[in-house]
Amino acid sequence: MSKGLGLSDAAKARLVARMGTRPPEPSADVRPLPKPMLGQTDVAAEIAMVRRAGEALGIRNPFFRAHDGVPTAQAMIDGARFDNFASYNYLGLNGDPRVARAAKDAIDRYGTSVSASRIVSGERPIHRELERALADIYDAEDALTLVSGHATNVTVLGHLVGRRDLILHDALSHNSIVQGALASGAHRLAFPHNDLDELERMLSHSRVAADRALIVIEGHYSMDGDVPDLARIVEIARRHRAHLMVDEAHALGVLGATGRGIAEHAGVDPGEVDVWMGTLSKTLSGCGGYIAGSREIVDYLRCSAPGFVYSVGLPPPIAAAALASLEILRAEPERVRRLHANGAHFLAEARRHGLDTGASIGAAIVPVMTGSSIVAARAADRLFDRGIEVQPILYPAVPEQGARLRFFLSSEHEAERLDHVAATVAEVMTGSRAEKIDLAALAGRLAEE
């Protein structure tokens, strides 16, 4: 036995032979394997399936249509004018000359971008003016604006709670709330939509194991147009030592006599809510999100929330447009009254024609339930031919039986047009339900590679 490397002479010989063996030369006709597609293959397959189904049924793609001009009660698409129910310009402030002038003035003063995160050199006076005005809406100590509404929920939820905590959110919560809850690492529970008995049961069962508990709801649900019982949720949160966060994306400018949101609508002191969240892209004619609450929470987020600290500051013209819209909202409550009147009128007309509008309260969002994605897509396509722009909401965005047409109302719609649209929708729905489906052609298209 040789002492070199602790190997026998025979073992050393075998090792040297292996080390000296050259790998085989690649064949000239061997090609590298193709790269797998990035993303989720099941999602890509689902998108392709929906497109093939639309082609087989003769339904045009209703998504990504290019609208020309300002999205008001009417829209211009490919040179034609449509009754527009696909935009959430709830108070008609997007396109108001005062809002446009404020944005243009901000460009002249600050440029189109602040060119840095606010913590570095992107802070501008217009940011703090807007945040002060937003805080005042909720009687809050402070507020913070971010460049994306979706990212606001993701970064804030992901930063306020952690893996030792508990998040409970409504089952119909927006994707941004779900993604934020997942990012936090907290134990996540979804309670059935507006089922507060079940919310309380879940809290009673799970609260004891968590350091902190956070309930997240929306002030106005964008799919169904209904609202939560905020007063009772406040009581539940207090009883279980839970914090409460309310997403006001579709509630600001819509709910309450003066458009201050769900707290005004429900007669609840806004101070009972720990975190108010909202967006600048609906009533406020801009883009981005905001948080309002205690000075302590806002300062914590301002100094450490990744989606704020590591992101560029809100563009000055957007901040100025949102601030001008907020000022008009406060000065002209009659806009809110017109919106409420239009929402109630359209809801009543739709129901009078036998349409199923679900749980909508008729504030600004009215769904027309179809119970079938095919019926919803066909009806939207036929309505487009009749000069009405409304989007279908299809599976998997909602359960198949929850497929619908979703109507966004505006203060700028006119009652006679709403009457015409409700009657037309009822007529088109009847025809769309009666149309036969060529199941063989549909199955063949869906089976294509």
C-alpha cells in the first residue's frame, strides 16, 4: 500500500486515467435546447385558450382598445363616439381646465419628473401640499403619496406586519391587498365577502397566536359596487385588539354626502381606522397611491417602506393634478350629488328592465350579472356595435357564475342616455343568452396546440 494520497497503486492509476480522459467532442448537428418561457406557463396557456375561444365564437377582443381624448361620459374609439362606462373618472375632473392648468404650471416649475427618490433629492413642495390635503380628508395627522396604487398596498402591507402577525382580508379584496399580505409573510386569512360573523369567528380562533392582527377591507368594492359595515368592523377590531386598514380607491369622491369616503357614508369617526389607503387615479385625475394615518405610521413608512424609499417621487404634474382635483371636490359637492343621482338612476333602470345588478348600492359601480363568461363577452361585443363601451369581467377574474358587465358611472352622464343604455343592455342580454354556441367548433379551437 502506497502512502501517497492514501490510495493504492491501482487506485492511483485509475484516478490518473479518469483525469486524463477528454470529454467527447459535440456532434456538429447537436443544437442547444430552447430556453423555457419566463413566467407561469399555466397563465400563458389560459390566455391563449381565452383568445382561441373568442375567435371560435366570433367575439372581438374587448381589451386594450385605444381611446382617443379625455375619458368622460363619452369616449372616442377609432373615430367613433361611444357612451363610456369603462372609465373611473367619477366626478369628471380628469379634463377639467383647472386641473389641466395646475398640471401644466407644475411642469413649468418642476419639470415632468423629480428625477430622484424623495428621500434623496426628489422632495418638492407640491408633494407635501397634496399630502396635507389628503390627511385633512381623513382628519389624520399625516399622509404619504407613492407612485403606484397597486405598489402602495404591496409595500405598505409587506412592511407593516410580519411573519408573527395575522392579516384578515375580505375574499373579494383587490389583487394588491392579496399580494401585500403574501409579501408580509404574515398568517393570511380571507373571510367571505362582507361576512362579519365569519370575520369575528376567525379572529376569535386565530388572534391569540399572533403578535398583531390587521383587518384589511375596501370602502367600496369595485366588482360588486357594494360597501362594508364599517361601524361593526370597527367594533370587531377594537374587541380583538386588531388594527384596521381601509382601501378607499373607489370610495373617495364617491361615498358620503361630500365624497369623503366610507367613513362619511357610514357616519364613523375616521380616527377609528388605523390606516387609510387610496389611489390618485380615480376621482383625483392622476396616478399613484396614498396612505393617511398617524404621524408615527406615516413617518415609519416615509423612512423605511421599500416601495417609497427606493422609488422615484410622484411626478409634479400628477401631484398638482391630484391636488387641484381634491380642491374642486371640496369646493363643489354638487358633483358628488350628481354622481349619486346618476348611479341610483341607472341602478333603478337596470332593475326595472329585469337585469341582475347583484349587491350594488348604485353609488358609482353597477354590475350586470350574466352568470357566464361567454354571455358577458358576447353582450359586451354587441353593445360595442351599438355604441356602448363597457367591459366584461370574465373567469378567472371572477368565478364563472359571477361573470358580468361592469358599469362605471360618472357625474357627467345624462339621465336620458342612461335610460337608453339600460334598455339596450336588457335587449342585448336577451339576445346574447339566446344565441347558440357551436360546442364542436369551440372544443376544436381549445384543443389546438
